[in-house]
Amino acid sequence: MILTLLLAVAAANAPVPLAKLPGGDEARFQACVALTKTDPPRAVTEAEAWAKQAQSLPASHCLGLAQAAAGNWLPAATTFTRAATAAESAGDPRASLLWTQAGNAALAGDEPALARTALDRALKLPGLTAVMQGEAWLDRGRADVALGDMAAARTDIDQGKTLVPNDPFAWLLSATLARRADDLDRASRDISEAAKLAPDAAAVALEAGNIAIGAGAEPAAKLAWERAKLLAPNEPEGQAAAAQLAELATPSKP
């Protein structure tokens, strides 16, 4: 039944409003999740109506997801925080997940201090799988970097990498942090691991070029940046690589 509802919401030209879906909160929540992937603005409208009517945890969670899907990061962080606080007070096991989502939304909204506070709450509560814990530690490490706390960032990213060793993003974060600390040997090792796990990731190729140029290996840097540009010509990573290549091609002034 839920799968049928999801398909109806995602594919129909005139989807059934969430308020009219049968099956209770679970079906309504799953339909909301589906709608966030196909029509985020409409998902926000539907979720706001549901949250106003029901004031329930699924309704609040739905609203936060819809706001995040629409790129409304700070409203999403506020919604997730309220839902997480209510869930934690009620002893609801969803609290830890909601805190991680609050942290992620705050980080995307350039509020790293709020992100770190939310992620601390998440990591102190039961309910997160090892993978979820690993991703939370990585997000905390990103917040640390944004706050200028590089020592904490190294600790947190290493913790995350231990829990999700097959996540190329973990190795990419570690490599970037090592480069910024002028530890180019570690940066090279870590970016190599990221490249093994995600050989077609433009972000990995871009960072490989950054590390190579820092080590004075201009030919390797060019190759890496050319690959990043090829993989994602219209994305920020590809454009950054193109800019680096253009800078190298510009004759230096005497």
C-alpha cells in the first residue's frame, strides 16, 4: 500500500494531497518524503499544512525534510531542532536521527556552531547505527573546520573515517584537512584512498590536483584538474579545476 502511494505521489500529474492519503501518519510521512524528491516547494506547502493541523512528530519531520529539499536550510534546522527536542523529551528513539538532520541543515546553512551543538546531542543519544555515527562525526569535523578548530576537526574526521572506511568523502575530508595543515604525505595517501573508492568523483580529482600542486608536482596537478573538468564541466568542482588550469597557463609577470 505504501509503495503504491509513493508511486502515485511521485508520478501523477495531479498528485493526491497528503491530507487525503489513507493509512495514517506512516503512509502520509512516506508520501511526504517522496514528494520532497519530485516537487520540494509543494512538499513544503503540504508539510506546513500538516504540521499546523497535527503538531505531531511525523508532521514536523516531514516539514524539516521538505524545507531541506527546497534549500531552506536554516528553517529546516529550526524545524529539526524542535522535533528532536520533543522526541528526546518523549524518549522517542528518532531523536538522534533528528539531531543529526538538524546538524546537517545548520551546516548547510553556514551555522557551524549550531551544527556542532546538534551533532553533539545526536552522538550522546542511542539510536544511531555505526554508519550514521560515522557520518555525524564527519559533519562535526566539517563544523570544526568552519569554526577554525583544526585540532578537533582532525579528531572528529579520524573518528568518522574509522566508522565509515568505505566512504570516499571521509578520505576526501581527511586529505583536504591534511593539505591545509601542510602534511602533504598524509594528504597524498588519503586522496589516493578516496580515488580508489570514487574514481569518477570530480571533487576527489580537484583535491588531488590541489595536493599535487602543493607538492610541486605540476604535471600531476594538471592531469588531475583536467580530469575534474572533464567529469563535471558545469559543476563547481569542474569550474574550480578549470580556473586552476587557466591560472597555470597564464604567463607569470617578470
